[in-house]
Amino acid sequence: MSKILQKKSAIDQIKESSKKPAKETIPDESGYTGLLIPSGAKMLNLACSDNIKGAFALGKIINVIGDSSSGKTLLELSMLSEIANIPAFDDYELFFDDAENALTFNIRELFGSVLDERIRLDIKSNTVEDFYGNVLRRISEGKPFIYVLDSLDSISADAEIERSKEYENDKGKKSGSFKTEKPRMVSELLRVIKGKINDTKSLVSIVSQTRDNLGFGAIFTPKVRSGGKALKFYCSHEVWLAVGKKKKKSDLEIGADVMGKVSKNKLTGKKREVTFPIYYDYGVDDLASCIDFLIERKVWAKTSRKVTSNMFEEMPLPKLIDTIEEKNKEQEVFDLAAEAWWERENSVKLKRKKKFT
């Protein structure tokens, strides 16, 4: 039996807290003891908070940045769906600002009837000023909310629109500071709303597209995102997504592995990377990602054809996943993955005398 399975402290802690799934706290020195908002992927939760049930603290702004087709929208909708099904968030309004005007997912089919009934899709921002006003109006109502902007890249600034009219009319007048209006407005927006969001215990998630870095330092940072430096400064979490190995069946692409990198983390201070699969007709595959992590950590063993686990007899991975789902054993797998995560985190802690008491 694995050494991880022999140690009970971490898993006992997880099981004890699971009696109150929506109010689980982070079992480390972070000091945060409030509700955690799920990210939409179990492994990403662990990377963001060391807690498999949630990733983000209330009252914060987060930034999810990703390549094209890296699952940004799917992850955000998964987050909203999980929130919609947690009783502690029953009073929250759930807004999805489809600024790109590109949302084509069947919400009810892919993310469930609960989210389909609760999600607000009636607010769309065309400019930073629109987004600014939309968030301020939600704050002024005094109700807690989750607001997803998808994406920052698709909105402009009022000054940019005015300048485009000047070009259209061939007036020759070039008003404003070229390409600086939007970053300046984003900075003002985030500076003003950060405290107000905390007052209502809400969350604002801003989606960004990656861009190739063509300037100095591109060899060290090949990807960047627009919006200026304010996003990095004011966001509690900065999560980068990239497409990994494609998933195929009968020569048809059905999904992909998504690599998630937490490059800023004001909750635990840790920078971590995880991988989780997504499927176009299913969404985030939490079960498969946790099994992959258990195999990576050698809690379970995998040969070319079969997986050996402590739960069932040796069997091929697809059959194991089917069996776990048929017997409703998913939570046991999640608990084991959380324990394996904590085993690894504890193994790298400095065994030093505390500097302060």
C-alpha cells in the first residue's frame, strides 16, 4: 500500500471539512477562513488554494488568460455552474458578460438546468466604460454577485470609438493618446471597484487572450496579455491556460489537455502548474485529471493497458472511470488526489525553526 494511503491526517482533515462543502477552509497558514469559489476544475482549485473544493477568495478580482481554444469560456461557465449548485451561493447573482458575442454553448445541456435558470446573459459590454458601469451598478444594488467578462480584448474605450469615427469621416484629426485610453481606463476601473467588490463579497473574473510578445524580453516571456500592468497589480490570481495534447476518437478531435499555470497567487503565495482534460461535449474532466495526478504521484500504478488502484481490481483506465462513476465513488478519488497534493506540498516545506512567534 502507498505511503500516502497510510497517512490519515490530511485525508481525515479533508473528510471532516467535507461535511460543510461550501464552507471549507484552507488547511494551511494562509489565514483565510471564508468561502472559497471553485475555479471550474478540481486540479486548478488545488493549484490556486491547496483546496480541491475551491480556488478563489470572496471579494476579489481574478484574471484568466489563455490561448485561443484553451478552454477559457468553458472553464468560466464550469465555475458558474459549480457556484450555482452550492447552497451557500444561493443569494448570488451570476453574470456572464459575453462581450465577444461568441457564446454558442448549450448551457442547459453542458452545464445543467440550475445554471441555465440562474445565469444572467442580458448584460453585454462594448467598451471599458460599459464594463465599468455594469460592475458599479451591480455593486450599488448591494447584492453579492459573480461577474465574468469574456473578454477584455473584445471591448474598446469610448475614445477609441470616437477616433474611429474621425478616421471614417477623413477629418484628419487624431484625438486622444493612441492606444493608451483602454489601459488607463482599466487601471481606473480596477482601482475604484476593488474595495467595493470586497464589501459585497463578490467576485469579478476577467478573461484575457494571450498575445505574442514581440518586444524586448520575448525570449523569456513569449506570451503577454493586453490591458496594461493594472490587471496584474489588482488581481488576486492570475491564471494562464495553454492547449496541450489533443484528444481524438476515430480521427476526430474531441477535446484537449489544458495546462494551467498560476503565475500570481495572493491566497497562498504559491505558483503551481496543473493539467486537466476538457471535452467539447462534456466539459472539464475532473475525474480523469485527478486519476492522472494519482498515477503521476505513484499512488496508483498504470501499465500500458491497466490501472492498479486501491478501490477496484486492476482494469483498463476507461473501464475504471466508468466503474467509479457507476458506483458514485468520484468524491473518494477527489479526496485521494487532495491528500496526494498535500503530501507533495508538505514534502517541500522548509523544516526550520519559526522566525516569529
